[in-house]
Amino acid sequence: MTALPSPRPAWTPWRAIVGFGLVSLSADLVYEGARSITGPLLASLGASAFVVGIVIGAGEAVALVLRLLFGTLADRTGSYWSLTMIGYGMTAVAVPMLAVTPFLGAAGLAVACVLILVERLGKAIRSPSKSALLALAAENVGRGRGFGVHKALDQLGAFTGPLLVAGVVAATARIWPAMAVLAIPGILAMVLLSVVRARMPMPAAVEVPPLPIAGSWIAKNVGADLPRSFFIFAAATALTTAGLVGYGLIGFHLTTQGVVRTAAVPVLYALAMAAAAVAALVSGWVYDRRGGKVLYALPLLVAAAAPLVFSQSIGLAASGVFIWGGAVGLQDSTVKALVADLVPAPRRATAFGVFAAIQGGAAVIGGGVAGLLYTRSIIALVMVLVAVQAVALILLVMSSRDENVSEA
């Protein structure tokens, strides 16, 4: 009798984390590459500046706010892998399909707008589940380092995607071939994700039975049962998010004020992305050894960056952009590690969804306020940003103390 082949051994946690990181790297090549040229693509299809602004804004709202629903759905059904696969699949399909829009005549613009929103919906569907899976993979090696390594690989994709698109556009003098080329990393992302799913340690432990959650439908989706320390921490990071002005405003200042030439703006952005990767790795390492107090550095970095990025000196501005990038790295990596540690495992996807929605709302409000203040007084803008970070630091300290009391 022929013996059945034994199943392949599961990966070690670090292999699973790196696997997730490579998936994110490939996916970031796709959607960050597309996002770097979305405006010109829509304009070539006949969109006005107003339409571009509405589509981009709606896309970000979809990507952030709908995580509330899909985070809770993941925890209630246990379908973490299914939602992750669906979300990545939507991105892998929607972005390359943008290549056909120039050939659709009058319908091209409408189809492009729908595809952009579909891609952002895919982000909303997968993000809470993916973060919960990553938290599980990093459980035995340190979530700070796990999320940090993942973020570093993610940033490599975010850096490379726009460069790939720029190269294809420069070579062909067309946008659509660049969208078609992005099908390659999209396929790679799906293949890698399938491999990670098959080889992740104890994958069956992730697909858990539905979790009974008391309360109304609204209470379930807003995480009313999550710990108080989680909401204090979410409020603190909402303030840091509001104060972390978008790079679009920074680039606007640097060019309109003649601080740097337009061609230097993406170079400084690359510097910021490098700083984000380093900050994610370092802060993650410190988090696993010293705990959440390492995040006290986040509002300090945001406050320090504010006066520098809006200066008239190229040296100060470059330093500010580097610090700004470091804050982005903490915000997108070690912050998530603490979220995972603040809530029970069966509620992590819900927590990540609620957390993203809170951050998204803060980003919209913060961006609007920053733009309004910038047109009136840069000094007033800087003062408000610094004051907001002082409040954020107080809330971070409160969150840390509240967590310690609940553990005692």
C-alpha cells in the first residue's frame, strides 16, 4: 500500500511575516503605482479637477470607513483568509483593467471611476483581516518587530511602484501600458498570498467559529465592547493623524514658495519613505522590549516636523520631511502592534476596522483645517499642530496607565 505524502511543514513565524510583507510589497507596486498617476489618467479621459477630487476623496473614504463593517464581519464569521483573498483579488483585477478605459470612448471616464472605487473597496475588505492575520503570525516573535518588518517591505513596494509606472510612461508616452504592466505584480501578489495561506503556522486556528457579540447591530460594528484603553489610544493617534499633514500640502509649500524645484519633491518623498521603513523597524524592536511607551515619540515627531517642513530653508525642510517620514513609519506599524495587544484576539479585526475609521475621519478633518490655516498663516498652522500633539501625548500617557490598571 502506497503511503500518502505528508503535508508540507508550516513556515516559521518569521517566514510567514516576511511572506505577508512580500504580498504587501507586490500589492503596493500595483495600487501605489496606479495612485501615482490616477490624476493624469482621469484628466486624459476628460475629468475636471472637481471630478478628480471627488473620486480620490470618495475612494479614501471607502477604504477607511468601510473597514468598520468588514472588520466586524471577519470577527463574526471567522473568514479572515477569505476576506483577505477577496480584497487583494479586487486590487489585482481592478488596477490593470484601467488599461482598457482609453478605448471605451465616452464610457471610459465612468468605468475608470468605478474601477478606482473598486480598488479602494478591496483595501477596506482586506485590511482588518490582514492585520489580524499578521498579529497572529507575529504573536511568538514580537508584534512590534513583526509589524515593523512587514511595514518596511510594504514601503519598498510603495517606493518602487511609482518608479515603475514613471518608467513605462516615459518609454511609451502613454499611461495605459503602465496600468497593463501592473497586472504582473498583481498576479505575483495573489500567488504569494496563496502560498502564505497554505504554509502559515496553524492556519486552521484562524478560521474560528462565529463569535457571539452582545448588543445592537450598531454597537457590534463600532466595537462598543472593546476596552476603554483602546478608545483612549485611538483618540490619541487620531490627533497625531490630524497633525501629520499630507505630503501633498508639504509639496505644495516647497514648490510654490520656491524652496525646491518640482523635480526634487518626489526625491524628498523617497527620503521620507526610507525614513518610514527605518522607523518601523527600530520602533518595533523597541516596542517588543520596552512596551507601548515608545509611541510617546509619535506626537513629538509630528510636532518637530511641523515647523521644519513649512520653513523656507531647503536644509530644514529636508530634515522635516525625514522626521515626517519617521512619524509615518510609527503610525503605520508599531501603532498597529499596540492595537493588537490592547484587544482580545477574537475582536482584533473589528478593532482594526474601528481604528482605521477613526484615523480616516481625523485625516479628513486635519487636512481641511491644515489647508485653511496654511492660506491664512503658516505660523498659526504650526502652533495649532504643536498644540494638538501636546494633547495627543497626554492621551497616550492616559492610555498606557489605563492599560496597566486593567491588567492589574
